[in-house]
Amino acid sequence: MKETDGLDQAAEPRTKSMRFGALRDERDATATRAEIDRYLDVELEIAIEVGTTRTTLDQVLDLVPGTVLRLDKRAGDPVDLRVNGKLIARGEVVKVDDCYGIRITSIVEAKDRVPAPRG
């Protein structure tokens, strides 16, 4: 008989039945709401992106008061609303008292949400 380090090569593998819990969509809606409620006070960074441009370091070093940078969006184009860098919605710039604001005109579908482009 051949020695096999304690393994019997002819033995059948052992299997064990497993039970899995219900899938997420079958869970009670109140449990899901309770999970969400835990995070409602988490602060998120919201940024409004009017447009972007690419330039060289040399041109950045030459910036002075009064310099105008041309952006990739036209006046009147919707601005992007980003939450933690991800595009969530688009809207138009409005004036609220002495401040700027954004009026949401469309929400980006979850499948289309992408992070902000990096340089």
C-alpha cells in the first residue's frame, strides 16, 4: 500500500447542506429604513462644477488677478452637482439673496454616475 500523507485518494469528498438567508429584496422595508437612518447625519462634500479646463504648469504659474480661464462649458449649460466627487445631478445656477445656488434640473441615474475626471 502506498503512503499518501494521511489522505485517502479513493475517498469521496464530503458535502454539507447549506441554508442561506433571504435575499435583500425580500427583507422588511422597515429594517432597510432603520439601516439608512443610521447614516442620515453623515456629512458629505457637495461641489458644483461650472466647467473644467486643461493647462500647463507654466500657465498656472503665470495666473494673476484678472486672468480669464476658458472652461469647457458654455454660458447657460447645466452645471454638475457632485457628491464626494461623483456626478449626482445637473442644474442651473441661481441667485439666492447674496449667494449663488443651484436649481436641480435632472438627477443622474445610478448606473451613469461617474467620479470626477482627474487631471
